[in-house]
Amino acid sequence: MIRYELAPEIESKLKRITRKLKMDHIDLNRVRGVRSYGSTGKGIIARCHALPKVMQLALGLNAHYVIEILSENYNRLSKEEQIKILIHELMHIPETFGGGFRMHRDHVTRKNVEKLYRILVGE
């Protein structure tokens, strides 16, 4: 069974990353970090979830995003790789911040993650 818990330490890292990389389109008041335990997803380290438009309409809410960290996989990574994973997940959030996703094929790529990581660490 999968267990979830809020992850304020992940939210802190997301805040630092978005500020330093000037990801101003991301409203951190509507992004939450969550750790999961017990996932059987092989090779999955993290996921970005969005509140779908239909749910936004039905509940009268604006878009919200959740960055889920699969603890068993994420915790094994170096600090550098953990930050790159968070950058990767943040890159899925589109400029519109409307509940959609940016895809891997053109924007969320290893090359773009590496570029942003170098900016983050000041290289």
C-alpha cells in the first residue's frame, strides 16, 4: 500500500529553485511537495500531478500542482541528482499555470535540465 506525507523540505527546495531560476510563472502557493512510500513504480523517481480542468471547474479552484517524490528511489540519489529531478518536475508546469503539462519531447529534456542546473549552481 502506498503511503503519502506532506514534504515541507521538498517545498523549500522547490521555492529556492524557482526563485533562482526565475520560474516566475509558478505560483508556489498552489504547488505542494509530497513524499510517497511503497510505490512499485520501477525507474520512477518523481511525478508532477495537476488538478485537471474539470476538477478545477467542479470545485471552484484554480490550478494546483503536486510534486510527488517516490522516497525509495529519490533518497538513493546524490544531492545533485535530487535537485535535477526537482528541476525536471518543475519544468513540466507550463507558463500558463493552468493545470496542463509541458511534455518531454521538446521542453523537459536532459539537456534543458542540465542547462538550468548549471545556472542554479552558478557555473
